[in-house]
Amino acid sequence: MTRTSLIAAALVTFGATQAIAAPEAYTLDSSHSQIVFSYNHLGFSTTYGMFSGFAGDIMYDAADPAASSVTVSMPVMSMFTGWEQRDGHFMSGDFFGATEEDMVTFTSTSIEVTGENTALITGDLSMNDITQSVTLDAVLNQAADHPMAETPWLGFDATTTILRSDFGVGNFAPFVSDEVEVIISIEAMKAE
């Protein structure tokens, strides 16, 4: 018997008159999820990069969004900036000293609902063997059935700013900005 069936049976047994909604599991759609980051280079330009190779789960509670949660991970070496030598430099000992096994992870610790479709999602961001609390300014773009997959689907955008130095990758600051702007866009499908 599933957890939902057990809850329903307990409610009937105790004569409950209201249904209780529980968070539902969603799995990230890696093909439509991105993290784009940018930083200032010597005051001359803004350099952009992105991460890919996502895996993650969302427990989404439509009735009580503050009871939702998210866990996401991606390989450090999935970072792409559009210039192979720069990518190699970022993976070197000057910055990440990354190996194939190194991951960037985010696990939510609290959600503060700020509007009908907005929230501040605070969580633990782990990168380069350092964990820091980070808050994402998030927007639920849509919660609906996917028109092709014909299954419930979620779409979120979020932004935050982090300091490279907080994660031990602050070399060359302030010439290369310590502040990194982060833009996140993810899709997730209801888990089977």
C-alpha cells in the first residue's frame, strides 16, 4: 500500500472531513534545465558560462508551497564558457582543481512564499568542498500538464548572486569580479 493510500485510509478510519494534500515528487528534465552565470572581466566585459548535466528532485506541494523542497546536483566539469582554454583554467588548481567525480549540489532548507508564484528558496550550496547558505529568488512559471508528454510538469526560474571567494575559487579578485550573477531555469516532470 502506498503512503498516499495509507493516509487516505487513516483519514477514513478517524472520520476526517477534509482531505490532506501531500507534496508530489517531480524529477528534473535535464534537457530543459540550465544554470547560466556571469562575472565582470577586468572592467572590460561580462563573461558568461553555464552548467549542464543536471540531476535532481522536487517535492512540490501545490496547497502549501512552503512545504516543498528541491535537491539538485551537476558535475563541476560540465561547466562551459565557450572557450576551451578558459574552461581548462577553471578546472585547474587555480580554481576548482576538479576531477570527474566533483559535483555542485544544492539542497533546500526552507522556502518563504513571497507572492502568488514567487518564493525565496534558501538552501545549502556545496561546491569545491565548501558549503554555504544561498537564497534563490524564485518564480513558478507554470504548473500544468505538458502538451506533448501529457503528464504534470513544472517550470521555475530563479536568480541569486554568490561570491567566488566563499567557495575557495576567488583567485584574481577583484580584477575578475568576486561576485557572480546566477540565472537558473528548470523544468521538472511528475515522477512515475
